Amino acid sequence: MKELIELSNLPKHIAVIMDGNGRWAQNQGAARIFGHRNAIKAVREVTEGSVEIGVSYLTLYAFSTENWGRPEYEVRALMELLVQSIGNELPTMMKNNVKLSTIGDIASLPAGCQKTLKQACETTENNTGLNLILALGYSGKWDILQATKRMAQEAKDGLLNPADITEHTINSYLATEERPPVDLMLRTGGDHRISNFLLWQLAYSELYFYEDLYWPDFRREHLFEAILSYQKRERRFGKTGDQIKENSAK
């Protein structure tokens, strides 16, 4: 399947909602955290698959602001798993020239998680390959709210003229900052929704939903499948198909 991909027409930024860990575990008669533990291979697969074909940005929805409402034991286990996984995967990230960063309310995470994340981001900061972004303590509404508050404060302080605010201005205040908008969003688990993920950045994204695939079973072939679907689509960004063809011909 990989050989069918047109490398000159890759999505620059792919975002993934990694859904179905708990249901995958329950289907096997196991606790939900068993699904989260078995999801690590899927994270490695989507990361290495992205590196393999030359994707520039990959954002993984690892923990949302709403996830804090889950049972305490599950949240605690997830945080412990996060620390352990980052430590284990760091050598592979260095080998694959992956630069790790985070978006979200990182200050809300346990101190140990914050320390591990900071160290991993600093260790990989000079890598020049795939930009791997973990969305932790993140939601689209939170992102827009924090950007609005910052802009309002700077306007109050006389540092920002409201009349000068443009889409580019808002982009610069969002957690994603200089990163490009999402071209392709993937979601496993069978649900057809974006679940408060990158609301601004997904404005003109192509969406790909896996009907019968839970995240622990995701492999790089599933990534290639979605990219092939993306390459067959016509992205119009509000224009007509004829306009897109005319611009492509110039």
C-alpha cells in the first residue's frame, strides 16, 4: 500500500484521535487500562509510519481536559503510563530524528509527568525530522479560551489593537502557534465526531474515520490507507472544483 502513495502530495499535518482503548480491553474481558498499555505499539506505528514517508507534523490527542472526569484510578494509571512510555520511546525518537513537543494545559499534569515531558522535549529539540506533538490536558475550547484571554489582556495593556486582529493573529495565540493547520484528521473507534479537538485548526481538514478499528490495533498500513484516501479527494477550501483545476493548471 505504501508504494501507491504520492510522496509529493502528502498531508503536511496529520492529527489523530486515538479512540477505543477501553472498549478494546473490555472486549477481551480486561480492565480499561489494559487497552491503554497495548496502545503504545499503535503510537509507535503511526509515528514511524509518518517518519517513513516524510510527514512533517503529527499531533496525537493523548489526554483531553474532559478526561480528568474519568475514574481516578484510570487517570492515575494513564499518567504513570505516560511517564514510562516517554522514557522507553526516547531512544527511538532520537534514532528517527523526531522532535517532541506538547500542547495543552501541561501545568495541570502531575509534577512527575511535567518533568519527564520537559526533559524529553529538551532532549529532542534539535531534531529536524517529524514534529510529534502530544495534546495533553487539551481541548479545542480550552485553546480558543486561553488565546482569547491573552489577547484581551494585551489589548487592555495597550499591546494589541483589536482593530488589527486577523486570523493570523489568532493563530499566533493558539497553543499550536506556528504549526500549520491540520490537513488530515484520523479517528479510530467507530465514532464520527471531533470531540473538542483542534477546533480552529481543523477548519478545512479532511476527516477519516475507521469504522471497525480500535486504537490498539492500529498499524502503519492504516495510516497509509487514510493517506491514499486523502490523495483521492479534491480540497476546495470554499472554492469551486473548476477554480481549483484552473489554479492547478497555472
